[in-house]
Amino acid sequence: MRWVFEKLNRHEEAKRARARAIEIDPDMVNPDYCNAKEAARGGNKIKALENLRAAIKHSPETIDRIKNDPVFKDLWEH
């Protein structure tokens, strides 16, 4: 829902929607982040990196979370 509000330039509603989404399920806030985790778990490093780039583009604060998520450990080791 947040993305819809953003596209409509309804930024305050977008902020509230994001805050509520975090309350409900912190892992589902950023779909690109979730897709990256799924790709990484499946061994698709290229797809994982593409989704991580998109996740960071939409939510720059996600970068710290990505750095500390063990799912992405293999992406940094090679």
C-alpha cells in the first residue's frame, strides 16, 4: 500500500502505511528485500544482488539490515 501512496504523492499516508507494515511483519516491508532473500536461499546470486540494489534504492536504510543478514553471507565472501 505504501507504494500506491508514494505514486499518488500522498507521502504522509505512505509513512503511516510503512510504519504499520513494520508493526505487522518487519520482514515483509520491502518486497525487493524479501525477493533477494528468496533468491539467495535458492543460490541465485545475480537475482539476489539485483533485488538488493532495488531494495536499497527504495529504502536506503535497508543497507545495514542487509549487511547483517546471514542469508546474504555467501554474497560477500566471494
